Amino acid sequence: MGDKGYQGIQKLHSNSQIPKKKPRGGKLTCEDKKSNQELAKIRVLGEHVNRKLKVFKILSFTYRNRRKRFSLRFNLIAALYNYELRLPQTEFA
């Protein structure tokens, strides 16, 4: 899944999907527009997860610590995110 900027990704990953671009001086067909909208609906879910994870500063900037500890730290952050998903939503007055 990628946006229109990832033009070469299909050469590297055959299962990748990118939206159709409007041809120069032309228009997209209705089918292509619907396809792009469906891809956008799926892609936005991943973008929301990325945003939630980037709240943790360690994922927002260049990682400057030991590389072998990065996966442990990332897994801990992902676990916190998954734990937050399971908590019931409550409103505070």
C-alpha cells in the first residue's frame, strides 16, 4: 500500500498497490476513481496507526541508540498501543 509517490515500489514488491495517476491532459475513469477511493480508505487506517506511534518521540526522530535494542523498544511501544486499543473509552467530566 502506498501513495502516488511510490512509483517504483511495484518492481520491488509485486503485491503492492498504488493509486492510479491521471494521465497528462486526460481524466481518470470512474472505475479508477472508485479504486483510488477504496485504496485511500484502507491506507488511512495505517496512517492513523503511524500517527499514534509517532507520539512516542523515539519513533519521530532518527534513532540514535544501539540498533539491537530498537526492535525491543518498538515492540514495547506497539504493545502499549495495542493495550490502549483494548481499554474501554470513558469520558471524564
